[in-house]
Amino acid sequence: MLHNVVDALVPDEVHGNSRKKKEIIKGRVVLMKKNVLDFNDFSASIVDRFDELIGNKVSIQLVSSINQDPDENLKGKLGKPSYLSGWLTNISGLTPGDSAFKITFDWDNEIGVPGAIIVKNEHHNQFYLKSVTLEDIPDVGELHFVCHSWIYPSHRYTKHRIFFTNKTYLPHQTPKTLIKYREEELETLRGNGEGKLEEWDRVYDYAYYNDLGDPDKGPEYARPVLGGSAKNPYPRRVRTGRPSSKTDPNTESRLPLLKGLDIYVPRDEKFGHLKMSDFLGYALKSLSQDFVVALESVFDKTPNDFDSFEDVVELYEGGIKLPDGDLITKLTESIPFEFLKALLQTDGAPLLKLPMPDVIKEDKSAWRTDEEFAREMLAGVNPLVICRLEQFPPVSKLDPKTYGNQNSSITKAQIEKNLGGLSVDEAIKKNKLYILDHHDILMPYVRRINSTPRKIYATRTILFLQDDGTLRPLAIELSLPHPEGDQLGTISKVFTPANEGVEGSVWQLAKAYVSVNDSGYHQLISHWMKTHAVIEPFGIATYRQLSVLHPIHKLLHPHFRYTMNINGVARQILLNADGLLEKTVFPGMYSMELSSAAYKSWIFTEQAVPRDLVKRGMAVRDSESPHGYKLLIEDYPYAVDALDIWSAIESWVKEYCSFYYKSDDMISNDAELQSWWKEIREKGHGDKKDEKWWPEMKTFDELTETCTTIIWVASALHAAVNFGQYPYAGYHPNRPTISRRLMPEPNTPEYEELKEKPDTVFLKTISSKFQNVLGISLIELLSRHSSDEVYLGKRETVKWTDDSAALEAFERFGKNVEEIEDKIVEKNKEGELKNRVGPVKLPYTLLYPSSDGGLTGRGIPNSTSI
């Protein structure tokens, strides 16, 4: 390159004016080397340094946005390759960090303004390209290329790696020189649908959830395929292309357990180095705790159970010691996870204590109150199920031909004594009655689940809205299928509040059965299915059908960060047969099948906050109320904050989209947008392609509500149901996930024990000690923010677009989000809003947008990233 610089400095007259003087464009390249990102891979660093000794290995070519090359299918003309130099001298330290390289390019009128760059890597190892900036381009100034992509050695690719400027073009606005590049890049990302995908492949494709079971290990590890059938519909996940299992051709073979983090997703969707470091660190910590408790339980006087609530609190205040080293060898055969054996220490040192859950920080017993039990339906980790009761008694929607009479057996007489003088009909008319209904979704599974060591009921809980805005539980119905057959209906018992004696103990157990159901529903449906699973196909379709130049790609891209990776890891170690979820939530082996049953009634448009609240009877349209909706429980913390966040996202999306779509016709005629929407419906959510509620994607309102809903689900909805898990459920008695015994019957030994030792019976009924701590450790991991998290109203890079109007609108969105934070703080200080803090003195902050890293109980990441 030196001769280029010299030529640029030599006056024209030295060459006799035989040619025009060439100009030099300076540039800056920022990347991270493999040795930095892959846990200080020194071998990669050494090989790269050897590569650099024998010549330039990383080149960049400018692609013209103005002039076409007739010899290259009218693509933009290419400049001469320029090479990164100084790979040896620009050495990264042992701590993660960027490497910045200067680069220069020849510039002339044949190239004009670059619209893209082609990057070639002739090293033996990949590197992570963050950005390329070109300076002082004539008549333009600076051009920025946002890359954020792994660049593998060139022989891994069939087409060159191309990156476009951060400009935005609808398909018909694309410069002619870039059209073919735009189309080819999308073709690459779609792949050909064949073969096993490798880490360097950049293919986004679809597959069923056919990798949860492991029938080669035995029939007890077989699980149904989810997706592709009316019986078990499901969203699609990223295709890996692994071969079928030996036993079942419809089931994909599984990776060995230790390979869980190597499951295929496109490389750019993998965790970054900070995220991976945080994830691995807390995962190992959590799993080692479980291992220790499993061993300790062998020596405890009550091996499978806690002795008292104080015994549970000791998990957080005391710490756990390993058993004596000479006993460990005997116990290793019982370890449930092979890779945990390596974590065993033999020095008897205490393990780190579990963090104290917020729900018992201020008061160790307030969680047991009826007020807190009801409040968490409005301000807890699962505030998405409670509905206004509009018909009494509650009516089942289960098919009576299959399940008989499943209508509620709760009577007016059982609840009217606590309605403050109102009749049931009057209370319904005044919007005073509410229900937490887990009956219909669970009843088809109760018989199967109860044939295992776990014992559950299908439950209904009726609640009364009091004058102070709080809810009071009135009755809990526990239902079992008829012992002689499902078609004969249900056997139900109704329990009403009591504070003393055995009746009070029975009432505490009834609430525990409700909490078990709500915890399982929350984890499998509200959390996993309604955020993680449903959002992944939107991300796949975005990368397959919307170019990075497309405004909707730029709008949505941050909201898919890490989702495919965390979902892939979940399929490998969390959702799989005998995985962590099956061990810790009540449906066990039926867990994912239950989430499929819930997906049958999932409707995309109803995920919009206002539509959801109206459907559940929690709000009505009202032009005089904030955001146009009146909440029927005014102090409904989740809904109040959700409407604020929804409105902020909606305003941002509408303003952004208005820059690019000036008419509905522009939406109808946008080929990439229409392909994207068609693929989401017909492939990503293909089991629902014939349902009539899908928007047609022909109008501005359809586009903006769709994008708002996607962003809401991926960010705020996920935050609301995820990051409160440890604060509320880290103390398992408050949110038990498994019940092991049915309600004690009068005149039985169990009932007598309940009279004498109510706390012991309670703890014997819910999760065992091992299940308890395993579940706590899991939700501690899931509730933590990584140190590289990007929160709502922020972007990973400030130069994500060169459109100043869009950047200014995004800045306004960020300020709007900050104002919502301030409002949440003020509302939590208002003493009259009793549901925002409650008896446990835990303020509702799950929709507080920003957060630090770690276990904070607040923060809305842009994406479903954990």
C-alpha cells in the first residue's frame, strides 16, 4: 500500500499530468480477535500471528453505490482490496477489548460514494467485526458500517461477506448497484433447507420442536414432536439439521449434555463474551448448589423435606456444607447430572449462601397473608391470568362429551358472607368479582400427572375487590377428574378463608395448591411459550426476508438479541426430557405438551396490552382515561405500568415508520415486508396459518401495531414475567412449583398430623428439599441481568442508522422511557396504592425500564435474552 500513499503525495507534474491524482480515503476498523472472545484462545492468537508474518490476510473492498460493473451482473464496481496491517503489533490484552486498525483506500470517480464493503478473511481463525468507518469521503464526509458479525475464513463461504452502510432503503429505493447484493445476502441467510448446519453457517431456517426427547436412552425419555400437527401445535425454532435419532426418525438426535452450549444457532446470534461469562459463572454456581443439597439431604434427619420454615430460611442465612469427604464416593451414583460430579469439593467448606429473596427480606411471614396471596395476582411474577368474573358460577369450556360437567361447584352462599352486604349478582354488576382460573387448562392433565408421585388439582380462585383497592380471596375450588372416567365430570371441593385451627391450616394448603398451578402456568406458558417460543419465529423471518437496509429490520433487530441462543440452550438442558424444568415444575414429563395445549388458544393480536386487558375484563375503552383505557382495578400495578410502556413503544414505532411509509400503498407494495409477514404466518407460526385474526399487513395501523406488539413481547412482557422470579419465588413456600400430596381428609392420620404440625405438613406437601433448591437455583440464574445487557430506549451502537430524524425520534423515546421510570418511583411511594408494595413491603418494579447487572428485580432488556 505504500506506493499508493506516495502516489497520492507526488504532484501531477512529476508524472507529466499523464493521469489524474488519486485521493486516499482513511478508515478505521474495530474488531475483537478470537483469542479475546473465546476464553483467551491462545492457540488462535498464535496461528493468526503466524498468518500475519507471511502476508496481509484481512482485506476490505469498497463497493460503489453509483457505478455499475457490466461484467458483474450490474453490481456496484469494486475498489482495490485494502489490507489490515499491524495484526501483530496491535495485540489485545488478556482482558476482553477492542482492537482498532487504521486502513486506507484508493478513491476515484469509478467508485464514487461507497454503498457497501466486502470483507475477506484469509486467517485460519474467525474474528468479530464490530464496525468500519470511512472518513472524509468527498461530498459526503463520514460513512459508517455497523457490522457486529463473525467473519470466518473465506473458504467457509460460498459468497463474499458484504456489509452495507447504515443507510436505510425500502426495496424499491435501493441504489441499482446494491440490489443484487441485497438479494444475494438474503438468499445466503435463507440457505437451501438441507444438511447439518455448522458454526460458520449463516443460515436462519425453521424446524419443529422435535429435539426435546431422547428415545435412544429409553422409552421414558421419548417426548412428542411439537409443531406440525393439530394435536400438538407449536411455534417453530431454528433448524440445526442434526440427524434423526436411531430409535425414532421423527426425533432429532441430541447433543451430549456437555455440548449444550454448542447447539447450532447462526453464529451472530450467540452470546457475546460478557454474556457468556456471566451465564456460565452463575450457571455453575447454581448447579453446584443443587449438587450439594442433593448430597446433604442424605444425612438430614428428614432427607427429602425441610423441617420448618426456619429451616428454609437457613438456606439464605446459614449456608450449606458438604458431607465428609470419605462419604462422597458412596453417593456419586445418585448424582442426577453427570457433569456436576466434577464440581464436588471435599474440603467441607461452606458454599455461598443463596441471596435473600425480597419477598421475605422485610417480613418472614407476610407472604402467608390472604392480602399478599391476592396482591401477587396483580403485582407478582404472573399478573397475566387474573380475569374479571362475568358469570357465576364459572363455566367450563371443556367439551362435555369428553370431560362431562366441568362447571364450578362454588355456590353463592359460600361467598356472599364476605361481599360486604352485596349479592353475587350485584358484585358482578359493580365489577367487584375476579377469578384466577387454572381449571380448564389443567383438567385434561390431572389424571396423568397424579399417576406420578406428583399430585395436583385443577383450581379456581374467586376474589373480591374491596373499597381500598385490594383483593380478598373468597373461595378456592380444588377439582379432580371423576375416578371412574373423565366423561363423568369432576369431583370438586370448595374451601373458604379461615385464620385459626385446622381450618386455617387447610386454607393455607388450598392456597398452596393454587400457587403450584400458577407457578407452573407462569413458567411454561406466561414465560416460556408466550415470550421465548412465540418470538423466535419473528426473529428468524426478519433475518430471512428483511434486508439490513430495510427500516423494519433496523427497528426490530435489537429485540431479537440472544433469543435464539437462549432458546437453543433451553432445549438442550431446561426443556428436554428429564431436564431442569421437568424436575422442578408440577407437570413433569407433560410440561412442554401443556405449553402446546396453551398455544392452541394463543392469538398474536391479543398480546397487545390494551387488547389483553380488555379480553380479560380488566379494562374498558374510555377516551377520558390515560391511553384511552380505564382499568377496573385502578391499582393494578402491572397494568398501569404496562400501558405506559406500551404507549411509549407505540408512539416511537408510529413516528419511526412514518418516515418511510407515506401511504398504505407503500406497505402493500413493499415486497420484502410482504414476504416477511407471509413467512411468519405460513412458516414461523405455520400451525396457525389458517386462523383469521392475522392482520393483512396492508395498512399503516396494521404495520405499527404489529411492530409494537413484537417489541412489547420481546422486551417488556418478558421482563414482567422473568426478572421477578427470584424476588418473589426465590422463597419457595411463597411460590411452590410441585405438590406431592393431596389435601388431607378428615379422620385420617394425615389430617391429625395437620392439626398438630401444620408447617411440617405444608412443607411435606410442596416441593422436596432437592426440588426446592434446584428450582431456586434455576430461577436465580434466570432472574439475573448480564453485564452487557441493552435496555429499552437504548441501542448497542449509537450509529445504528444515518437517518437523523430517526435518531432524534429514538432519543425522544429514550427520554419518554426515563420519565416512566420516575413515575414508577413516585407511584411506589404513594401509600394509598396498597397493591404496589403490599404486606411484604416489596415495591413493584418489574416494568422499571433500566437496571444494573445482576439480581435487581427490575429492568427491561430490549430482547428475550435469558
